[in-house]
Amino acid sequence: MMRKQKSSKYLTAPTRPIQIDRDRSVAGILQKMEGAGFQARTLADAHNLWLEMLEDNSTVLMGLSGALVAAGMRRLISYLIKNHFVDVVVSTGANLFHDLHETLGRYHYQAPPGVTEGSGFLSRRCRLGYRGWNRDLPCESQEPVSV
């Protein structure tokens, strides 16, 4: 038999498990995440804030930090810009370098599971977290951004 917990001003909203049903849209999943915890709720909060900004015709700024392009987010970022979901992009130089690297036909690679610093995967590659690129290729992608 479950006992009723003492009331508290902080314990008013229990988490709600995410229901899996026919609604498989991203917006539907994000809405269901509002009742979850940790990053699921944070993602739902960010989604709601973004929707409010779009409704208010606000200027939407997107900050890019970390290796988003190298991690495979290039087309998503491009989609957001082309479809006017963001108005201003503020980026680190690393993202600009990685975008230029891919524009020149180069690739970023996922490290296989279990890769360590001493493994062969990283020996002739430039490393960025668990992504890498071939160090033997010419560094022409660095030339346009060199000072």
C-alpha cells in the first residue's frame, strides 16, 4: 500500500512518463517531454520558447558553439537559415572551419567504439572529440581563414 507523501511547495508536479502513441511528429514528442525530467524537459522548454519567438515575430538568434558541423548538424543548421526559422547566426571559428572543410568535399568521421588516444584511428587524423578528419589531405580549407 502506497502512503501519501507529505505536501511540499516544491513537490507539486510529478514527472509524467512520455506516452508513445500514433503522434510521431517532432512537435508532438517535444510536447510530451514537458512532463519529463532532465534534458527532455529542457528541450521541451526550448521548443516552447522558440515557438513563442516565432509567433511574436521576434528576431531569433542562434549561437553555434562546439563542433556542430563536424557532428553532422550542417544540413539542419542550413535548413533553419533557409526557411527563416533563425535570423542571426553567431558562430565560433571552428564551426566556420568545419563548414568550409565540408564545402571543399572533405568529410568528418565517427570514431569506432572503444577508440583511445593510442589507437590507430587517431594516428593520422586530426581529432575533435570522437570525430576526426584525415590529416594527410592538403590543408587548403585553412588557407581562406588564415591571417
